[in-house]
Amino acid sequence: MGNNVYQPPFYVPPKTSTAYPGTCPSGQIILYKDNNWNSASLTIDTTSPQYPSGHFFSFSGTSLQDNATWIVFNLPEGVVCTLCDNVVQNANPYDFSNAGVCVDLIGNGQTQTIDLVAYGANDCLSGGIWRDVELDQGWFQLFADTTQRGTFATIFLTEWPTAQPVSIAKWWLQDKGSSVNFPSLTPPQQLTLSNNADGSGQSITLGASNAFGTYTTPAAVDLTTSGMNDKVSAFSYSLIAPVKTVVSSVTVDVDSPILPGQTFTETIKGTNASSEVLTVTDTVAVGKTVEISNTTTQQYETMASISATVTATEGVPDVDSIQASLTTSFSVTSTTSSSQTTTNTNTVSLEQQITFNVPPQSSYSGVATISIGQVPPTTVTQNGLYYYSQNLPGSVKQPDGTYLLTSPVTVNISGEVGSSVQFTVTSTPLTTKTLNAK
């Protein structure tokens, strides 16, 4: 088999002997039957609804099933398509158990070619899956041969749980891995390759070589030097626990459009027969709750809370004046968590206390309008300060001997949330007849 090509920071399959003579539009993958650009072809357009992201597609039954020799493709940076020998439907769509030999098409925004004969996957592809990947959240490549040669798998860590062994016992590379490319492990990630499917037995652990978001320093290793050659049956990744973590809380207001049919009212009535101003306090939306979900990355948890406004006015307000807003905040609640991605769902009460004044010798009628708003997808980013006992790439030594690593903290918010309470109160002077009745 031919040598893979190093396009920092990735290795990619061997290119065709002649450049593609035409134009390959962005998002397209074209398979060719023979080792020339005039042979029969099949186009896969990832911009078409026919090929949705994150779902396996098949070209079984076409003339190119098990017949592709050359490939040309043009995928945006951050998009990867994995073509496989067999179409599979595993619980995790990026689990290539029983998929047979695979080839990764790693987008860089330019037209690229692949010689499947030189790569080792000639006349054996029948389907695949494409997706957007998170390049700055850690990935590695496992190769069948030493010095990053032969067929390989590119594994993006955010597609897998933290600190849990992932078996590759049914992948085509099981017990075949001979080298690894890992320049984008993100501090403080650690990658462990094990010779048993459950993560036990002999292993090798690899750490980050570059600061967060950079890949300038190559990082590759031959497994022959560690006694792990042709033994890898599982991988796992974890996060080194910091000695101390400081993440400042952040509050963000988000406009949340009120959902149709999600506005309700409550009425408060009464009489002030005294000669003094009466202050009335009442609670609306008692027992009403909504849920909001947020997903965070790195080792902390988040909190989300409602910000609701109460406005007291005379007369009937314009409906358009009802405002909806959400306040989110996050802070560190744990410094020992090994989870890189955490999803929390918080139940939030819509109860609101209303206080208003009623003139003397008056009756009053108040209407509280409570609305529920839809939170649009919202991302909040804040820097976190992580102090480690180890000198990690990109860290700065502190006077106390620890090493400070500054990393972005990201919260993605979605779900429904209570919006606002609009209170309208009208007072009417009591008549003589009413007073006499009292």
C-alpha cells in the first residue's frame, strides 16, 4: 500500500496519480469506477436532503457498489465523511463495528483526491456517514502500519463518553494498530489504548503535545516501541484533575419569543373600604414550572435560572409590551469531575410575587398575564482558570509551583423557559351605596 499524505495536522489517504481535471463543488464526493477520471462515476452531495448529517447512507445496488477505485471530494473544513465496506446501524452512528474497512474524507475546503488501491480499500465501499466534527476538542488517528501508513481511523473524542473504555473489537483495525497520530489532544486530555476490549490489560497512555487550539508540534508514535503493536482493542480518554479551578460566573439575557398558546391569566379582586392606602401582596403562577436544558463542555457544571419581570400599570396594556427574557449563569461546582461534556435539565418555578397599592375606599381588579417563552439556541463562552500540578502544554508556572492553564468554558442552552408576568390593576372608587352596605 502507498504512503498516506501528511496535511498538518492530519494524515490523509494517498492521492491519485493525476489531478482532478474538473471542478468539484463544495459538499460533493464523486466516486470513480476505474483509475481514470473518464470512467463511470457516482456523486454524493452532502448538501442534499438525501444525505442528512449523522445518518448512514448507502449506494448499494448502484454500479459503484464495491467498484470505486478513485475518489474526488470537496468538503468544508470541520466536515468529515467516513466511507465503509458495510452499511451499519449501531447505537452510536460513529461506531464502525462490523463496517469493514473504512476511509476518512477529511475536509479542508479544497478539492482532494484519493487512490483507493494505494490506500487498501479498492472495490469494497458501499456506504458512509458524514458529520461536522469539533476539531479543537481532541482527536487521534490509529494506523494499520508503522510510521502512519496503511488504512486508518480518525476518532473524534467528543463523539464518545469520557472515562469509559470504547471497544473496537469489531472494527477493521482491531488488533491491527501499529502507529498513532495525536497532535490535537487538548490539555488536559489523556488518551489510553488498551489490548482488551473492556479497557483492561496492557496499555499505553498519550498526552497533549500542543496548547489548546494549536497543532504546530507533530505528535506521532509507533506502537512497536511500547509493546502494543497489533494489540489495540479499546480506547478511552480522561481529563487530568486540576488542583484548583476558577471560573467566573457570567449572566446573559436572551430574548425569548413567547410561544403561541402559552400565555395564561390569573385575576385578583378585592375591596379597600378603609380611609388609608392598602398595600396588597399576592402570588401568581403558584405551582407552575418549566424545564430548561443546557450542555457544557470541560469539567464543571452549570446552573440556569429564570429572569421574570413584573410590571404594574393602570389600564389595559398593549399585548406587544409583554417582554420575555432568560438569565443564565454558570459556575464551578466541582473540581474533580472527569466529564468533558455535561447536560443538565433544571426545573424552574414560574411563581411571582406581586405587590401593589389600592387607593382608600376603592375596589380593585388585577389581571396577571404569565407567558412562557422559547429560548433560541444560545452559546455562552467564558474563560476558565485551571491550576495543575503537571506542566501541561500552554500552561504558565505560578509562584506556588502549580501550572495555570486558561481554557474556554462553553455553555449551549436550549429548551422552554418562563418569560414574564404583566400585571394590570384597575381601581374604582366605592359609591355611597357600596360604603353604606359595608
